[in-house]
Amino acid sequence: MVNKIVSVEAAASLIANGDTITTSGFVGIGVPEYLLKGVEERFLRSAEPNDLTLFFAAGQGDGKERGLNHLGHESLLRRVVGGHWGLIPKVAKLAVEGKIEAYNLPQGVISHLFRDIAAGKPGTVSRVGLETFVDPRSQGGKINAQTTEDLVTTIEIEGEDYLFYKAFPINVALLRGTTADPAGNITMEREALVIDNLAQAMAVKNSNGIVIVQVERTVAHGSLNPRDVEIPGALVDAVVIAPAADHMQTFATAYSHAYAGRFRVEADAIPPMPLNARKIIARRAAFELPVNGVVNLGIGMPEGVASVASEEKLLGHVTLSAEPGVVGGQPASGLDFGAAINTDAIVNQAQQFDFYDGGGLDLAVLGMAEIDAAGSVNVSRFGPRLAGAGGFINISQNARAVVYTGTFTSGGAQMSVEGGTLNIRSEGHIRKFVKQVEQVTFAGPRAARMQQPVLYVTERCVFQLTRDGLELMEIAPGIDLQRDILALMDFEPVMTDVVSMDERIFTAGSMNLRVDLLHLDLNDRIALDATKGQLFINLEKMRIRNLHDVTLIRERVEDVCVGLGGRVDAIVNYDGTSIDPDIENDYAAMVKDLEDRFYSAVTRYSGSAFMRLKLGAVFQRETAPHIFETADEAKRFLAQMKDN
């Protein structure tokens, strides 16, 4: 019977000079650490293999020595095509210094390329990357001047621009699983993710290459349940048993039953964050969480949103996800990032990006490092520092709404919250709001044309993306507009109707955000004064974001008014209300229907001149736009109508 189990030295010797290799892993999850060490040791001993092309999707490393850092040697690598570079500084240094050819392509595109190479297709066609640094009309994803071949070209299909990402054969795959039998059938029951292992194995096999898999244990022939096998033995050429130290579940955790999905654990253990800049930003971002929606939280600052959602008891009302294939549950952070506890499902990475690219994300909360007047964002390249895009381009370009999060400045900023106001004690010396970003990872003008809702949340202010560029929307209490914001920007934002950030963000204890997002207070917001025959509708600071919200308002008014036997006068407070542009027509139609059925007269008010203007435009499509500045003005108008 066939026995594919070999030593790590024998496995490393299968790689020939000039080969193209691909590796599995996401941050510190699923990385074939033992195999990578074996390749490095062979090279240091014999200067072989050399002139390799490395092709990987997600970043695989700890930012120091592990993962793909083992391959960071001159002459070992000739070319690298990768998605995220921030965790592999040894390889990134070679790229930045021009010692290798190097490309940075979107992680999701590379994930799809594995499938398309397996299927024998010439490449991958996608909108992902248009108008970013990946677009060949910009940099084509090339990292340095030594990189000349065009791996990305533009094509037109039925009048629309697309990017074509060129496929190429892959000679060797270095992958990882949990258990193998001697025939090379691989299961992954103790792994936190399945990532792209099957697609990579198929791509290499159909390129007439060699598939090598690292596992932690072996079993006898015929022992594995075929439903548990992730990589069939027919695709595997060699299996290497790794020692425990080189087969940790993540680079931070030796093994967790919870990350493997074997057991569910108590999920309320996220400790509340201290009331600092990070929590302020996470709290403001949490106001945008879509109830019953699917959300992606990026690494770093966005991770705080999960903590706030837990504190506000909202985790059960959203589905959090992560790009390597996590659906539901509570995401991990740091070098555990990509893993999660209490998940609903773990799918492969390419399928997750299918969902993301098709617009499945209701919201993405991502980090930001540089932002310019057009709303473009850079998170990928800063002079000699190469972070790479990872899945950022796929996620940000295709989510239905995006919230970028980060401090207003960086590099030494110190601040505190005192008496419900924000106090800047010392300012950061690095500006984030610049005239033009160094590299476009997110194209603001394209998003504005596509009418994608985009917010930029900092601890001291909030901006939104408009066709005219970045617009300042909100300022934190205690912040001076000129000194703390405008003087620290390289451009002047659009300013139409600037309001104060919600005061609850700057106070200790729960914000009671659950009430806002679930509209649990509608009974209090919509009430009838039967003695006066007046219906009071208080929509102050309410966010009407979807048809479900419109339906809740309509149903509450009907509950109050049906059966009264007569009409009522309605007074509506729109102070601080926001209505999503996509549902303005539906909202206006709902209001007109209620007027026709239940109201004898209606008057509205808002302290915001901009909101009065906007509401006037919305309502005059269907009904008379009487919108006043104060409640007293609205009531006087109503009285005059009754007198007449």
C-alpha cells in the first residue's frame, strides 16, 4: 500500500530551483511552519532551492521570524505575489529594497485565482481593485521598479471596465492539515480555518506540480471518515508529521477547542474597554451596526466594535464575519485574528470572498491610516513600510456601507474624557488627513459615484463621503473646530450642518444602544394625547435605515390610531433624525399613507437647517412640507390651522 509520509528534509528536497510555490495560512492560523523551516534550513545549508516565486493570499507570519519570514533571504526568492505583507517584514524588506520582483494584489482575488488556475482558466475577471493602486492605469499592484511584467490588465465587458488578473502554473503547494492517513487523505478537525487548502492543492495538481502537507498526526489506512477529508489523497504527494511546537493552532494559541468549533463557550467574557480614544471610536462605529445584518470587522481599531457590541448586548443581533471564512460567533484578535468562538459556520476563503464581492456585507468596519479630501484611504504603503492590502480592497469596495475608524492623528496623541467632554492633552505629530494619499487602497471618488455610504470615525469628529468630497458631520464635546480639527488637516472639508457627537459616547456605563438599534422605545416615541386629539411622534436622533424601520414606525402609528373613530393632529420631531437616501421615497410614501388615513393636520420641526431642507425635498414629493425650527413654532402653526 502507498505510504506518502516522509521526513521534512525529504519534503524540502522536492522543491526545485525556479519553482513557483504557494503556502496556506492566515496570520498565524494554518501556517505550515515546520515545512517553511525545512525549506529555510535546506537553503541555508546548500543555497537551494533558489529563484523561487512565492504566491500567497493572506498574510502568514508573526511580524518577526515565523511564517513566510523563513523565506526572507536574498536569492531564495526571485518573485513574490501576495495579498498582505505586514506580518512578513523579512520578505517585505526584500521587496521595498528592490531585491525581488514583487506584487501586492487583493487577497480575495488571489483566493479566486487558486480556483481559476485549478480550473484551467486564463485568469480571474473582477471589478475588485478598479481605481486603486492595483489598477494597471495606476501601479498595477507592482511594489518596485524591478517589477515590470503586467499581471493585471483592464478589459471591457458590455461597456463596463473590469480587471483581468493573469493566471500562471504553480509547481509546489506547502499546506497544512490535522490528520493524515498513509495515502495522503487530509482532515482539518483541529484547525481554526480551512482557508484555500483544497483549491491550492487542485491548482498545483492540475499544474503537474507537487502537493506537500504538514499534519500533527497520522492514522491507519481507511480510518478517516470521507466527509471529514478536506484534501483527498489523490491530490497529495507527501505528508510530513510536525512537532507540536511547529504546529500550533495559531501563533498565539497552542490549541483551543473553541477555535476548532468542538465546543461552545460562554461568550460574554469580553471585558468592557476603558473609556479612551479607542472605545470612543468603537462606540460611534457601533451606532452603524445593522440589526440582523452581516458585518466584517477589520484587525486593530475595528476589533473594539465587538467589545462595545458585547457590552451593549447586541452581539446576538448581528452576524460578525471574517474574510478567511468565519461566519457568526465572536472574533478573536491579535495573532489569533481570523479565529472565532461559537461560530455558525467555517467556509473556505474563496467562498467567503464570493459573498463579500457580491455585496453580501451589510457593513464593514475597517481601519484607516491616510485619508484625503476625495475620501480615498491608504492602509497599504507608507514609504519604506509595506503593509499590503490583504482583503481590504475586496471588503471596502463591495460592502453596502463602510465605516473607517482611527484616531484623528497618530504618533504620541494623549487624550482623556472628563465630565462628558474630550480633552486633547497632547497632539499626535503625524497627520492622517492629507492632501493626497500615498497609495489608493480605497477609491473615494468611485465610492461616491456608486453612492456607497461611507463614514470616517475618529475620537474627535466624524466625516462622511459625498460627491463633493469629505464632509464634516459631527464634533465631540470639548473639541474646538479650528484648533483641534481644521488646523490639523491638509485640506478643508465640506461643512454644511455640523452637530455634536452623541453625548452617551463620552459617559461611563452602557449607552443603552440596544434600545436605539432595535427601536425598543417606539411606544414612548409615538404617543397620543387623547384629550387634545394630538399625536406626538418623536424621531429625535433616530436612524431610519431600512424598510424594516419604516414598517415599525407605520405599525406603531396604526396601533395608536386605529379604532379612534376620528382623525388626530400630528406633531413630528425630526431633530437629529437621519433617513437613508435609499429609502427616502418609501418613507415619504408611508407618511403620505398615514396622513390620508389618520391625520387631520400635521406639522414637523427640526433644529437643523440642513435637515429641514432635506425633509422639505423628501416630503414635497408626496405631501405638504411644513417643517419648522422649534416645537413651539410647529405647535403655533398647528393652532393656526385649527383656527382657520
